[in-house]
Amino acid sequence: MIPHPTDIPEAAADAAPEPDAAPEPEGAIGPAAELPPTSDEPAEPAPDIDAATDSLAAEDDDEPLLPQVPEEPGDEVAAGPLAVGRSAIAHAVRLAPTSPGVYRMLNAASDVLYVGKAKNVKKRLASYARPTGHVMRISRMIAATVSVEIISTATETEALLLEANLIKQLRPRFNVLLRDDKSFPYILITGDHWAPQIIKHRGAQSRPGRYFGPFASVGSVNRTITALQRAFLMRSCTDAFFESRTRPCLLYQIKRCAGPCTGEIDFPGYTALVREATDFLSGRSRAVKQELAGEMDKASAELEFETAALYRDRLAALSAIQSQQGINPRTVEEADVFAIHQEGGYFCVEVFFFRTGQNWGNRAYFPRAEKTFTVEEVLAAFLAQFYDDKAPPKQILLSHKIEECELLAEALCIKSGHKVEILTPQRGEKKELVGHALTNAREALGRKLADTATQTRLLQGLVSTLKLPHPPKRIEVYDNSHIQGSNAVGAMIVAGPDGFIKNQYRKFNIRSEGITPGDDYGMMREVLERRFKRLLAPPAEGEAAKPKPDDEVPQWPDLVIIDGGRGQLNAVQEIFQALGLSNVTLMAVAKGPDRDAGRETLFMPGFEPIKLEPRDPVLYFIQRLRDEAHRFVIGSHRKLRKKDIREAGLQEIPGIGPSRKRALLHHFGTLKEIERASLGDLGKVPGISAESAKRIFDYFHPQPG
């Protein structure tokens, strides 16, 4: 599918990944807390659709899903197609240079089948033209090839870098593919304000300051920043929030900020805190802890026990950071550790990041590769793609020795501007680090295989319950949200054999002027027409050859689920009939009496209503799909409403005139603080009665319908 210009993928905004709909982290503050915002420049939403935000986008702490491994047919490739493919390659051999370069094999539709590099392109292509000696994977690739494109390079190193870049762009079927390759988060101590912030950062490092990373996940960055705030009392609020303060915020009260905004700490004192935090993140943690311990002993000797207790708490926070990091190497200052494990036809690469002698987290990757690849081949291809857009460290430690190790090291040296060593350690602490990573790779792959098996059973149960012809590869679930017709938004979530596919989620701001406020049928009609008209429209010239966002995810759904009853189902049937759609299975999920979960009724065209037992795993699976769509659309709606509230101010609240508005702003300082205030805090404002406080609180905290 070619997305509608306004149907922007949720995963498009890397700078703000979304946490999963998990329970609030320990110590989380509710809406009444007076907490500062942590970003100066919120991303501008597109004209018709919100960009992904911290409350909506997918959290990358989760391990990526397993790829769909291409099936290898057992029969031999037919001699006719093989002969045609060899002929096309032989023709390319006659024109190929004997110098280094990159070659691309294309099929009849001009899709790139394979990207390879060679020191001598002519010699490498000639090896494919041989009549025998190829494994099944190579034979199938040759049989599908109708033409070969060649790009010459000055050196083999340049060819290696270009090959990795093209593979990531074109995603050829017969290459090893790195999936879920998001940019990694960093910690930034800003350098453009007299009182620097400590914040999470992802993307281009263009803002002045010191960057520390990469960290393996947003979760590990958030935990580290929280502990660093307790240890060094640095602010995390935006500059605009900082400048507008007349009294310290809640972070000062709970001893996570020194309060430089209102002069609770002077400039030299805050500068010392920033220096200590920078030293700690730069690897001088022992010196920082010794300095704090000395200050604690000094304060205790002078009977300043409150000051000594503050230093004690800061030391405890630093110890908590290092305990969360797990293993911290003694002899490895800066390295990335890669370990690969293969099981059941799948591969898992576990990556650990060590910087300044500290463990900054790990992450599991599941590259797509056919079973005939060896672990060494997969690891080598993975490394070249992994560092295509990332700065390598001084050392790279591997669990398996790869071919062309020296060539890859040379390419990374040229790219980074410093020496890079690639080692396969055989003894000592480095060997222990690799062994630890290998254990994690084995366990991560085991968990994913178990999850995949469970998902397969659920999909098979869906086939039996709904009488489907085959297990659905793409399930789309739709839902709407609005409050009395305002800020209407529709959403689509997608699930498949590996679970939720969050980079395929879409949000639709309802914009038709002819829709009556609150008309759920009209909203659903607009969403579905915009979704499926794009699929039905023929691709524009040149668009068919472009790589799809994810070549493993089918663009047409096998099953469409609507939140609603028989009425919603009939409305969707009419929409599909008008569009000429007949090969998509429809289902509506109606809530039980009193909206009880477990008593839902399933409606499908041409069938009697289906009621499943409350503990049926298939019903639980359908509930999860519906609840995920509801979570996603509610988050989208709330963001739209908050934006409108901030633009409208207090004028829109019935019964709040100029006097009460002045009283509220005088008491809280900003509209943002009024929005965050609890019902009790609002009632304490002079001139605000209990009824008015309730009216204000309900306005900022509505219940969407």
C-alpha cells in the first residue's frame, strides 16, 4: 500500500518512541503532580494526523519480532529458468569490470533479488554462470534473475560500505536483512544554557552539549536519568518552563532537582553538580563517589547531619545506577559485543554496549536470513548493516570469527576516523563478556520461539472459530474516539503471525464537513474509504519499484475487525460493497451487558451471532486486539484535545470569567499547571468554589466516548 499523504505511519517519528500500554512505572506521578515538560520543541503534527509521541509510539525496549523465514522448496529448480538466468548473468559477465564494485541481480519485475560486492566483479559474476556447484538458495536466485546492474568503486572497502547501504535501502529477498534498526537513544547534558538540562536524546546530535551513549533502549536511558537526577540534582525541564518559574516544582520537593530556576542553588554550586554528572558519565565514577563520600564524612564530623544525609542519598543513587547496569567490565573501556545463536531456522544477534567502562544495556535482533546461511555469514552481513548509520566503538567483540574481518575493520576505521579492532576473544574478561552475550542470545531466541508458537495456536483457533479459509497474515482493527463530536479521530492497528505490527498503525483525523458530530457510522465510513481507496488505486508511475515499508507485511488484510455491533457491521458492509471489496472477512465485536469483558458477541456477515466462553483463548485474543485499538485511538484523541485546550486557554470553560481566570493564573502560574492540578488544589484557589473546581477539572480530564 502507498500510504495516503495524511495517513502517516506511527513509527515515522523516531525521536519520540512510545511506551507500550504497560502499567505505570514505579514512582510515576499522576496528572495532579506539578512536573515540568522535558522537551523545548514538541514535534509539529502533520496537517491531518498526529506524529508519534511518547504516549503513542512503540517503546523499543521490547525485543523485535521474529521474521518470516522464506520457505525453501525441496524440489530442484527447473532447468529452463536456470538456463535463462545463467544466460542473463553470462551476458553481464562480458560487460563486467575486473575492478571492485557492487552488483545487483534483478527479476522480471525489476525487483532487486540480491546485492553483492566483490574485489573482482567479473570473476564473481562468472562463478554464478557455472552450470553446477550451487546451493539451493543460489540456484533459486539465479533462476529468477533476468538482468544484472553493476556499480564500480575505487576500492573493495568502498564496495563493502555501498553494499551495506543498498541492502538496507532495497531489502533484497536473498540477502541477510537487519530488521527493526532504530536509532539508539543518548543522554544529553545541554551546553546552550547557564543551567544545563539532562535529557534523553535521539536523532541528529546538533544541539550543543555533551552526548553519552548509545544506550540499548529508551527504558535504560529513562532509568539512568532518573537515578542521575537523584544523584546530581540536575534539572530536566525545558528552558521555557525554567524561565517561567516563580517557585520550585515538584522535582525539587522530592529531591530530584536542585532548583536553579528560583535560586535555590547558586551558579557555582549548580556548575559543580553538572561537572560531577559529566565526570560520572565519562567513566570517572570512582573519583566522583570518593568525592561525595568525603563530603558526607566532613558534614557528619561538623554535625551537619541533614547535609550528610543528602550526600548519603546521592551515593546510594549512584550505586543504584551501577547495580542496574549488571556487569561492568574491569579491562574493557569501550566496546560493542555481538553474539549470534541459531535455532529452529531463526537467528538471534545479541548486542551489548560498553562505554566508559560501564554497561549501557543490551538488545536482541532477529535478522531475516534463509536457513542455508551459516552463523558466520549472518553475523558478517549484520555487522556491515548495523554500522551503516552508527559510529563504531574502538573495539568490536564477536562470538564467531567472520570472513573479511580486516576489510570490515578498515571500512569502519575510514568511516569513523579512528582505529577499530574486531576481535574474537579466546580467553580472559573479553571472552566472558562474549559468553554472557551468547547466553542472552540463546534465551532471547527461546522466548521468541515460544511466543511465536503461542501466536500460531491463537491464529489457528481463530480459523476454527470464525470458519476462515486460512490463518490470517494481516488483521486490521478499527476504532473511533471523540467527545460530543469534537476532536474526532479514527485509528487502525495491525496484527499478524508475530503479534502487533506497530510500524503499520495509522491514525486518521476526521475532516469531512458533512459528518454530524458524534456520527460513528460516518466517521467509520471516512476512515475505511481513505484506507481502501489507496489500496484500490493503481500505483503511480515509478512507485511500484519502490521498496515497501516492510516487505514481510502483506498490504491487504485477511480480516477486518470493527468495534461495535450489528449496526456497525452493516454500515461497513455497505462501504465495502460500494468500493467493490468482496475478499476481506469482516467481523464486529460488541461489548457485553454493562460493557463486561468476557461477554462479547461476535457478528459476521451471513452467520448467527457468536458467543464464546469467557475463558476461551480465542476470545481473549480478540479482546486484546480490540483493546489495543482502543488504547491507540484514545491516546490520539487526548493529544488532539490537549492541543486544542492549550490553544483555547480558559475561555472555553463555562462559568470561568476574567476574575476567576486571573485568580487561577496567579495561583498556578501557567495554563499547563492548571491542567495538571488536582481537584483539591483547584478548590484552594481564592474565588473558586467546589462546583467551579469540579467544572475546571472535568474540562481538562474528560472521559472520551
